[in-house]
Amino acid sequence: MAEPAIKVTGLTKRFGDFVANDHLDLTINFGEVHALLGENGAGKTTMMNMLSGILIPTSGTIEVRGKAAHLQSAKDATALGIGMVHQHFMLVENFSVIDNIILGAEPTKGGKIDRTKAKKDIMALSEKYRLRIEPDAKIEDISVGMQQRVEILKVLYRQADILIFDEPTAVLTPQEIDELLDIMRQLASEGKAVVLISHKLAELRQVADVITIIRRGKKIDTVPASTSTAELADKMVGRHVNFARERVPMPEGAPVLEVKDLVVEDKDKVAHVRDLSLMLRGGEILGLAGIDGNGQSEFVKAITGLLPVTAGQILIGGKDLTHATPREVTEASVGHIPEDRQRFGLVMPMDLVENMSLQTYYKPPLSHHGVMDTKVMVQTTEQLLDDYDVRHANLQQKAGDLSGGNQQKLIIARELSRDPQLVIAMNPTRGLDVGAIEFIHAQLLKARAAGHAVLLISFELDEVRQLSDRIAVIHNGHIVGESATSDLTEQQIGLMMTGETLEHAKEATHEN
């Protein structure tokens, strides 16, 4: 019989009149991976934040190793061997990777921080768990995927034996995901307790021992990981989920986005985008596939006016917007779902009405003669929150207080409701549950059916293949090949993601 690591009884958390967790009972054992499954806003992260000392329960009890625990801070949880890898990174952007990992647990020698020892220990962990990092780089200069690895190393460095992973695979490549799941199994085999929050049902079934389903703050069931994907999805959302989408052939539309020989360099003159060219027409979805860190982020930021263009040209709707500002890009009928919702999509201290109005507050019907109409802003926000099922307590709630998935749905509601000619969607379903993914996919296909153009950048290869009419593969900042989705196999796309040309990838897979 596995030893209980954590046992919660009647755990409840209220925010005013809103009940985030409603009398939850849960037992997490050492030596197992316990998965937590639920819709966006179901209360999973709230529950784990109570176990990690970030939030204090309204009522209920928490036992750690059989003893009552009164967790008043993250420090209390750390002292009990509990560590949490957060979905939204708890990192200091202008600190180095090493300084972030050791922050609050710095080794000292002679009264000074012993960075030599810290670096040696961290690199040993990095190698043991195959979590590649650049130890001396600043957080603000590394990819989202590497930031995720820093968060994981922070917990491992503190030698926690109860580890909570909140959507840890959302920004990882397929290979990195497989490696991380292996690490979780390894940690469990070492006798540690592992809690995994994820919306990816296949991953949960692959790595977990048991799965607990939570819906609207209440525990629905705890089931073995062998439970079918369909049954898990139905239990999670309370209805049948269908991802089958009929994509009606569209007539060839006019060019909406034309990128010609684009070059984007960083402040050190290192090119992250190199002579990149592509064209996207109205009525089609172009999927951009590639391993994280190969220029996707810089490419999208250049198109949307967030990074300067070194060379080349960007045309949107036939208009030269190579050196446009973000406002000029928005005014050219472009909707942008950014890769990092908290840094580029939302103003976290602002409320829901303010965030929903960010792109259009200065135009009718939200504004008249320079004066904002708050009544219309509220009505518009209420309608969009309802249409896109953004779970919230009230309109005065800060964007930063929404769950990650509901933050994502808020951005998607704001961007797609403007009916943009061009939709640039980067990892649009990151952190969303299966019901929300089903809905967002339908919205992107609806934009396509309306004759609009969709540029889909996703690290989820299945998502790219399912939605795209054409797929272009980026490697080292350059398009190595593109073709109709129906003409490409998963193996060919995978080879191109490593740098092979389309012709070589087809030859290699034909030979096999």
C-alpha cells in the first residue's frame, strides 16, 4: 500500500461569493503520478496553490505525511518538501537562469553566494534530467520552452519529494514532452509523489497511475489511468466532445499576407529569421510547424510590429507594413493571439472590461468623439465572455486572477470578435481543456470559411495537421519546405523540422 504524501478533506476556497473549490477530498501517494484533470477554471490550480502555500483555504484540512499542515506561505510548503512548477512562470526576467534557480536557496561560502557550486549542482541536475539550459543567460533573452525548464529545475534543486506540475508540457516539443514524462515516472519510481495538471488526455494516460476529475470546483471521480480518452473527456466537460471537423474546399482567395526575404536580427546582430518568404491567401489556414526556438517567435513579432525588421518586406492586404507599429498592424485588420498571453496579450492588473476593450476602446461603438462609453464596453464584454465561455467571478476581476485557460479565451474572444482579415494564432490552444480546444478550432475554421486568412503557429503537430490547408516548416529561421497538408506525412514533417528539405524528407520516407 502506497504511503499517503498529502491528504485533503473538505478543502474549500472562496473568493467572495465565487466558490473555486467546493469540499474537495483527495489523497496523493508517494511513489505514484496522480493526474488532475478538469476544464479551464475548474479549480485545479487553485487547489494546488493551497497545497503549495500560495493560497490559504477557506475551510477544510490538509495533511502532509499524516500530520496536519497549516500552510501560510510557499516557504512553509518548501519546508515540508512540496514544490510546484507553475504554469505561468515565477521568474525574475532580468536575473540569470542560475540566479532564478537558487533564489531563496543560495549556497554560500565565506559569507558570499557560491555561484561555482550552484552552477555545478544545477548543471548536474540539467544533465541527469535532460533539461537543457543556458545557465548564464537572462530569463528575458531565452525561449518560453527554456523558461519552463528553469521552473522545473528550481523545484528539483530544492530536493522536493512532493512535486506539483501545472501544465508543464504546454510549451515543450514532442521530444521534450516524452523526456519530461519519463522524468516524472523516474521521480515516482524514486519514491516521490508527483501531481500532474494537464489537459492533454493522451499524456495523462501515458504517465499517470490514477486520474482525478474536477468540474466547476467539485470532485467528479478518481479513475485508473487506463480509462479511455473519450470517457475522460466526457467526465471532464459533462458532455460528448467531437473533434471531427469537415473542411469544405475554398476557392483560391487573394493574397492576404506576403512575406518576402525577411530577415530579423537581435540586438547582437544574430539573425533569428533568415531570408524567409511565404504567402497566405484568404480562405486558407497555413500551419507553421517547427521545433521551439527556430525563429517562430521573432517571425510573428516582426509581422505584428513588436520587433524591427532588418531586411525584406511584409505586405498585409497588399499594403507595405514592413516597419509598421502594432497599432498600424491592428488597424490593417489583423488579429493576434500571442505566444505569451501574460506578457503580450493582457494587462494583468486591469479588469476584464479594460482588457477586452484594449484594441477598440478608441473607436465606435466603444468611444464617441474621444469619450469612452463605459456602458457599451460593459455590455460588449459581458456578451463576449458569455459567447466564449470565459469563466469569471465578475467584470471587475483582474485578468491576472483568471485561470490560464480563461486568460487565453479572453484574448481569443477579443481578437476574433473583430472579424480580422488576417488571424495570427501562436499556440492558440495552449493550456485549454478539450472542450475549449474544440470551440477554438471551430472559430478558426469559421474565420477560414468567411474568406479570412489564418496563420497557425503551433508546437502541437496534430493541431497543425488537423486544421491546416498547407504546412510550411521552419528550421533555423528559414522555411525549409511547404506543401499541401494532404501531401505530407508526420514523418516527413518531423524530418523537415530537423532541417531536411522537403525533397530529402520525401526521399528518406519513400526509401523506408
